[in-house]
Amino acid sequence: MIVSRLKAIFLSLPSLFLLAFHLSASQNVPEYTEAEHQQCVRKEHPTIAFEDLKPWVSNFTYPGVHDFSQLALDANRNQLIVGARNYLFRLSLHNVSLIQATAWGSDEDTRRSCQSKGKTEEECQNYVRVLIVYGKKVFTCGTNAFSPVCSSRQVGNLSKIIDRINGVARCPYDPRHNSTAVITSQGELYAATVIDFSGRDPAIYRSLGNVPPLRTAQYNSKWLNEPNFIAAYDIGLFTYFFFRENAVEHDCGKTVYSRVARVCKNDIGGRFLLEDTWTTFMKARLNCSRAGEIPFYYNELQSTFYLPEQDLIYGVFTTNVNSIAASAVCAFNLSAITQAFNGPFRYQENPRSAWLPTLNPIPNFQCGTLNDDSPNENLTERVLQDAQRLFLMNDVVQPVTVDPYVTQDSIRFSKLVVDIVQGKDTLYHVMYIGTEYGTILKALSTTNRSLRSCYLEEMQILPDGQQEAIKSLQILHSDRSLFVGLNNGVLKIPLERCSMYRTEGECLGARDPYCGWDSKQKRCTTIEDSSNMSLWTQNITECPVKNLTTNGRLGPWSPWQLCEHSDGDSTGSCMCRSRSCDSPRPRCGGRSCEGARIEVANCSRNGAWTPWSSWAPCSTSCGIGFQVRQRSCSNPAPRYGGRVCVGQSREERFCNENSPCPLPIFWSSWGPWNKCSVNCGGGIHSRQRSCENGNTCPGCAVEYKTCNPESCPEVRRNTPWTPWMPVNITQNGARQEQRFRYTCRAQLSDPHELQFGRKKTESRFCPNDGSAVCDTDSLVDDLLKTGKTSARIINGGWSFWGAWSSCSRDCELGFRIRKRTCTNPEPKNGGLPCVGSAMEYQDCNPHPCPVKGSWSCWTPWSHCSATCGGGHYQRTRTCTNPAPSSGEDICIGLHTEEALCNTHPCQGGWSDWSEWSLCNEEGIQYRSRYCEVHSPDSSQCVGNSTQYQDCLYNEIPVILPASSIDESTNCGGFSLIHLIATGVSCFFGSSLLTFVIYVYCQRCQRQSQESTVIHPTTPNHLHYKGNTTPKNEKYTPMEFKTLNKNNLIPDDRTNFYPLQQTNVYTTTYYPSTLNKYDYRPEASPGRTFTNS
């Protein structure tokens, strides 16, 4: 634990700490020396530190990929194409986020072959050196482990390769060799590079397109002498090349000159002389120097930028790498370059003679051609002998101004781009210059001497301590953005950052052509965002000056050191560290550092007891108990080796010794259960307890429990028979007699719980003849004598049914009843009762009851739709508990609930893939995803943001054979007979047509064989005017030559092969015009390829 972080605390606690170390004197701000004062009054250009620029910069890196040296803008598709080592990328122009990454490395065999030739593993990779966007294609070439290869790809899908061709003469073998290339609107590729493994054969080479391939003269140092190619531009009738080379015309030691060369785009080479070689090649020296009695020359061109609207070409020039470092920026008008090419040539008659001026035979050469029906038809109008010896111009191309726009000592510039900015009063050319240290200088191209060679700002695009040369610069004028290619990534920097200037003084003092102060809005804006031009102010009259005032900043902490402290009674040890106000120290009136300069931690401390706590309540309310009190070793606690406390942390004592507890009131034990109240059928028995030492015991004194739950046996008892009673007495005395008895039964043990059973009746017949003795004979005799008979026995009869009662339920099947009585007639005089039921039941209201709907329970939450980056899950319920029916109300409320989940950011950074798109016209469909992380690191958002795949089309439906169809079935009125007749007719018709074609072809072939041999009318038939085949058709173009005249390095993917000059005149057959990539020299009859 840190005891204190501020020195003031130690000073306020006397005798608490005695530090065993002393602070260095650097903690105090020293007085300024005279040298420091001079530093404060000097003027420097403004510098934007990396930390200040970082919020404005978008950055792209890719794990394991380096050398982001090739950048190509594709504004139509809002993308930046990037070529790096073993990879091609498509990035968004908005924030250089990854759209697609395509691996393009060398295969294992090629790398192994490269290393077997003495090259390192680093060199034996595929470095992209040509990257050109034209139309809907991207043409790119790579070194491919010293086996150059080129490919043409879809601009919207770099993994889709349209064509592969040999990269020799289009791309260097060695990634360290400079090269450049441009594709014209006609599809012709102009490349300037070295075309052999050793790098000794430089060439400006044309290929592809519909014109023959041409190159500069081979192994001729007067044409090209160890050049370093910088840039190429397609301008009008010419293609211009900018490079630096060893000056062949300089006769005093080795000197490098910067050059501009041009060739005509309609040049088709010479015939017999300069065959397969440029006939319009010219070159001139570019001069960029500081004026004086002895000018200081910046001879080595490093980078160029072409402004077509101004016909102006800017160039970065430096001194030789072995001399004092110095750099300059010069600009050249295209008219000045044209003037130099229209001037005289410089020619050397022989190696021992001097280079002397020679008149230009065609001073205003405009790539004219010979159209005079001569054998040299379509050749340029330059005489071939002149073209062979006159190519170096005598005049030097002079810059627009006498002195360079920018000069800088002790530093080397590497790259340059220029933006045109509309200021309040004029147009400004703003130059962005990359340096070898990884900074970008912003300067004005102006003739105003007060602004000459001053920098508006210098941007530190790399963290402190890092330095590397800028490999590529591209500017997007429409977006005012600068794209920077470095070894480890690509940066996008906005050119306009007016909002960083908060006050009017800062805005106008920046001298930034993009920015001005809007007095109405009270803020620094661009001219487009200003409220009114009259209220928008700029002040670009002098160079901006950097504010040299530097506030102090505390440096890093020193290592922890052992120190001592004393608390009066004992001493202990601590760990201490300090820091100084030196990163940076205050300069030129800057504020001193704020914050602690000393930290103390881990001080040893002896433990001490806290005071005893109060005694806790007694453990008993009466009788002997105990009390507790405690203390802890935390006043202070022992730390970092301090002594622990000595003694007990807990004390106990007795309590309530003189407070005896009263006798306890308690229940006695339960007594035994008494006898059960019944023997069967379920009775009860009980038990008792008594309250000792009082009568306030809680609870009951008696407890009851059921017993003998088993059923009792059924007991039946019959009543005695009743006396016989006469019934239905006839006049003659015959009658029936009846007597009755009843059966009683009792369940359980109680005999009083009897139930009446059914009545049992016995009858017998008593005839009047006395044959049967009946007990009632005397009674019947008496009745007959008195004339009185017994009352007539009437059996009972049912009355009509009564009305149905109301239904017992309103729904879901109730019942109703109706009744009748045994009163029609009522049984009398022992008559039989009615037979049947006196009550009748009937179902009613069977329809279901109306049910008001009610929600079921919520289901568990579903799985989250995304594992990170914010998804959602849901749960549902249904209106089925119960479901509404019979017109009742439905459930009220939501049946689905959703909630956010997994809102933590994704570690991978990507969102989920979208659905596959529809197929486009090229049979490709794609899906995309986006990076959810605003500023992803190297482990996030790795991979492509777009995936492509070929469309999967449905198979052609299978047509069932005719045998599977019922023969009796007619289709559209046609029967099976019609189909058979049609098939037979087609068979005979096709046979006849085939025979006629065969006979015709035989006849044509016979005539062709007879006319194959053509007899020339003159021995030198190559100059015979009767041969009207154009030169381009007779000229079988070459791919390139490795020797000065005839040796050929084959390329199986191109259409250009040399027509070799031979001294043997043979019968020659010229084939028709060749299609691209389909010509084979061995297939041409009569051609003779020899080495002459």
C-alpha cells in the first residue's frame, strides 16, 4: 500500500519518514542559458506531433504483410487498390477499412529455385511492382521470387483472374530495382524496367495492344546507362518517361543526370534497321539547381507528379547518396520539355570524340508517318539512320522558376503529390513532400519570395522513435485526402483540418490555404463552408512560425529503491521512487510540471491492538452464563515484515451468578392410549399429560387419534311374518291371502343404525270348496254372512310426468329432472305399488362454457442472435391457460418479449455475414460484413469484408423417355405415329445435308492445295509492292530480345514473335492476321528462323 504520493504530505508529518535518498537537481526548473535563449528566439516551421495527428488519421495494417508500396485509386468504386508483399488489397476510400484481401505469393518450387540461385528468403517473395487500374480491370505484376509474373484481374474482385502473362520486361526481377509502367487508352502497356535476372539489361518496352512490341536498343549505354526509372505518363501523341541515369555525355568522372524521355505511341519500329526498336526515342536532361555563380545541382530525380490541368510536372530532386544530403522541388512546363525535344541533338561521332550539337532534321516532330505507298509505309517519318544515332537532346529542360520552389539541406525527400486549392484571392499549389524519415512536409508552390522554401507544417505520421521512408503517396483531390504507403501499412490523412484551429489568431497564423476565419460563424472553416466570401479572411503573406513554448512534462519513474522511516520508537524500511520534470522540461516560458515527484510504498510497520470492544450481552437471562469482548491487531496492522501484536484477541467472563432461574414449567410425559371407542368402523382413543410446576404450559393436555378404521361386518335381522290377510275375495268366497315381513341390516357395530330392506310378500289362493285350509276361512264366512265383503284392493298407477326442472348447469352438460306420483290410482287395500322410477333424469346444456383467455407461463429465453457486439433474444407465451372460447375475451398483452444480449464488443470485430446477393452478369454473387470496432487493432477485423462465389444454377430438368408415356396419349393433336414420321424424315434430311457438305469441303481442300505455292516475280520479294499486306500483319512481333538482334526468350502467352532477317530467299507464305495469343512459329509454312 502506498503510504503517501506527495512530498508535501511527508513534510506535514514531522519525524514520520526519513528518506534515504535525495532528489536530483533536475526537479527544479533551472535558469535559462544564453544558448537556450537563442533557441527560443529562433523561428521554426509548425510541427504536428503524432499524438495530435492520430485522431485525424485512418490506419490499415494486415498481420504478416509488409511493403505497402503500390497504391492505385479507383474513385468510381470508392476503393483503394493496394499492392504489398504477397498480397493485394481492396480498401475503402472512406477510412481504408478492408474490403478484400487476396493472397498472391510465390509457390514453393519457385521460392526454392530462387534460393538456389543465391537469393535470400526475404528476396524470394512476390513483391508487387506494377499496379494499374484501367476500366473494369486491374493490371498488376510482381517479382514472384525472381520469376516475374503479371495478371489481369477484376477490379471488383481481385481473386478473379482474367488473364495471366509473363512478367519479364514488364516487371523487374529484383524488388530493389526501380520500375514504372503506364497503360494507354488503347490498352498498350509501356513499361520501363530491367528485363534480365542480373539487372544489366534496362529497357523501355511496349507490349500488349494491337501494335508491335518495341524496346530501346539493347546493351547500348548511350540509350540507357544504368537507369533508375521514376514515372511514365501518357500525354497526347507521346509517352513520357522520367528517370535518372549515369550521364554518358559527362566526360569527367561518373555523374548522375535526371532525364525525361519520350516515344511516339504510333511507332512500329524500323525495317531492317532498328527492327523491333524504337525509332522515335529521344531523351533530354532535367535541370533543377540553385542559382549562383557556380550553380548547386540537384541531379537525382526521386519522384514526379503531373498536373494535367496546368501541363505542369513537379519533381523531387536530391543530391547523390554519397554526398551531403540536400533536396529540392522543381516544376517543369510541358511546353519547356517540348521545346527541348524540338531543339538540336547532341551527338558523339566515335568514342574518342566529344559530344557536339547537331541540327534537328525535324525540329517540330509530331509522330508523323510515311504514307507514300513505299515499302516503308506506316513507318514514322524519322530517318532510321538519324533515329539510330540522334536521341540525346542538346538543350536542357529548364524549370519554371530560376530557383527551386523548395530547398532543404540535411534531409532527403522521397515522394511528392500536389493539390490545387482555391484561396480567397488566388489558386494555390500545395505540395506534400514525403521524407526518408517518415514525415510529410506541406509547402506552397509560389513565386512570392517571402513564402519561398517555407513549410506550412510538418506532419509526424509515425510514433516517436520510429523512422522509415515513405514508399508511396497518392492524393484524392475530390475528397482532399492523402494516402500514404509505408512498410507496415497504409494511412489516410485529411488535407483539410481547419477545426483544429480554435481562435482567429491560430487560424490566420497557420497560413493554411485550405482554411480561413469566418467572422460570422466565429470559427475556422474552408471556403466551401464559409457563410459569406466577404466575411471569410485569409492571411497567406509570410511563413507560419512554430510556437516554441514548451510546457514541462514529468518523465518516467525511477526504479524502486530501499529507504528508511522512523516513527519515534522504531525504524523500518520502505520502497521509494522519484521522477523529474524533463520529458520535456519547460522551455521558452512554458509551465512547470504538475503532479507528485516522489512515491513511497511497502513501508514496514509493527502491529498494534485496537481498544477492547464492549462486553457482549450475557449468554443467559438467568443462571450462570458468560460474556465476550474482542480486539484486533489493526491499529495499525503489521505490514511488510512488521512485528505482530502480542496477547489475546478475545476475553470471556461469567455473568448472572446471583440470579437463579425459577423452576421450569413443563409437561409431563404422555400417558398410555385408552381403549378405542368402537371395535370397528373407525373410532377414537385418547391419552393425557399434566402441566408440572404450574398451569401455564402451552399446548393441550389431551391428544386424540382415530382407531379401528376397518369396516364392521353386516348384521341382518328379519321381522316375524304378519298374519295372513284376505285380498280379492270373490262372491263365492274364493280369495287370496297375503302376509308380510321385513328384513333389517346394520353396518358397523351400532345395532341402531339399521336400514330397512325390501318388503317381502307371500300370497296364496284359498278356494271356496274347502280343499285348502286357510286361516281366514272363518273371517270370510262372517263377511259373506253379513253381506259385507272386504274392500277392493287397488293397485297403484303412475300419474303423468311433471314438467322438466331447470338445468343443473348453464353449460358443459348438466341434467334436469321430472317427477310423477303413484296416484293414478293410489294403491289401496293392500294393492301393489307402482312399478318403476318416480323420477327421470335428462342431459341438458351440452355446449361448452365460454372461457376467458389467460396467458400461459413465459417460455425460457431463446439463444442470443449474436455472440458479441449486441444481439437480442426473446421469449414467448400463448393464450392457452385457458384458451378463449365461445366468444369470450382474448388475452391482453404481448405474446413475445425481446431484450438485448451480448452487448460486449466482439473480439474478432466482424458483424454477421449478410445474405448472399443476387447473381450479377458475370455469374458472381457476394455477401458482406462490416467491422463493428471503430479502431480495430491487429487482432480484430482480420480477413475479408466481402466474400464472392460462383452462382449455382439449377440443373436442366430431366425429360422422361417416350416409353414411359402411354401410347394412346395424344399431345396437342400429335400422335406417336407423327413423331416417328418426323424423326425418320429428319434423319434422312440430315444425312443428305452431311453428304453435300462433305463433297463441297473435299473440292475446296483440293483447290487450296493447288494454290499453296506462290512464285515470286522478283528475288527480293520482301520489297515487292504487289505484297499489300500491312506491315503490322506481316510483322510477327516479338515479346523481347535477350541479345542485340535475334535471340528470343519465349513467352507462351503472347502473340509477338520476331520475323528474323535471313539471307536465304525462300518461297514464303504469309498467313492471315493473327489473333492474340494464338500464333505458333512452327505452324507457319515457309518461315525461316535463323540467327544472323
